[in-house]
Amino acid sequence: MSASADGAPENNFAANRQKLAEKDPEQPGRAASAVGKLHGRLVHGRRIAVLAQRLAAFIPPGCRLLDVGCGDGTLGALLEQSVAGLSVTGVEVLPRTGCAIECHGFDGVHLPFGDGAFDGCLFVDVLHHTLDPFTLLADACRVSREFILIKDHLAETRWDHSRLRFMDWVGNRSHRVALPYAYLSSAQWRELFDRLGLTEERSDRELPLYPFPASVVFGGRLHFAMLLRKNK
């Protein structure tokens, strides 16, 4: 997938969500809701705990972090408990009532903060929900002084895409999250980071997010976490 650096983005979180509602107003429906609840009971808690532990190792103490697409804020709150002096602020297209961290609404593309307002930005399974990751990441670079921290997916084959699509549907369909299934390969991620002037500092490609036996199909190389530094 290639993204345009010029003009308005082809799509964003808000537009995707609206199109989803217009296309299928009766969804997610009982089946998706039931599967989503089962996923929440069996996977969600473990996933958040693992992500909090692994991502905390990338975050320097005492920094200000913007969590883009923060959801209910649980991950941000856990990171604040794990990293000394960390302050996490969230943004969401549709902020949730009772979010565990301070949360601001945004249009899915333009972050409502000034230049260099944060030390870094965090994206956890967010960028594959937009067809224009370049524009969103470019704005994240604008509001970040030092780094971008990303947890997302790698899709090198059709089998990878199929597994990721199923995971996405199970985890997000009941929440009416936009699902463009816009997964990138390693080469596409590298091209994107090069265009943005971001350099990989550290990465983690062994994230035990799923219990056995689900980990055999949905774990492994499909997931990565990466700390990227802005080129001075």
C-alpha cells in the first residue's frame, strides 16, 4: 500500500466509521457482538497486560506521551503505573465515557495539539485502520519532540492477511471500528518510515499476546513493536 503525502487523505478513522454505518446499519449484529464479548473475556486482558509490560521498556521516565487511538485508556493508565513520571494523554475519534486517561476528540488525521507538545506519540494497532498512515504519522511527528512508538502488524503473504483480517474482525467489529484491513509488509513500513525521517532504535517481534493454541495461528511474526527516533 502506498500513501500520498500531498492533499487530503483518501480515508481516515472518522470517514471509515461513517461509511461502515451507512453501508450496514444493522451491524455488528448478534454474531459479531457475541464473538467480540468472547474475545474480550479470553484475550483482551492478557493482551493489554503484555503490551503494557513490553511497551513500558521502550518509554523513557518522566516523558509526556500522546496515545493516538487510546480506546478506553486502560493501556495508557497501566503505562503510567509502570514508567516513573510518565504522563499519558489520549486522543480518539469517538472518545469513550469514563476513559481511564485524559482523552481528547480528533478527526482521525489532525492532532489537536501544538508543535512539540509531547516527547513522543504511541500508536497501538491503529495505523492499519487508516488508508493514509503517512498523513497521520506526519502530524504525530509534528507534535512529538523525540520519538514515535508503534505496535502494529506485518503482512508478508496472503495467509498473513487472512489471519490478520480475522483477528481484526473478532476484536473490533462489535465496537464498530473501521476495518479497511490496510496491513503493510516490512518493506512498506521501512519505506513509510524513511519518507517521514524516522529511524528504528529498538524493536520487539516476540509479543506473546495470545494463549496457546491461538498463539500458533495468530502470534509470531504477525506482530511487532518498534521505537523510532526523529532524525535531527
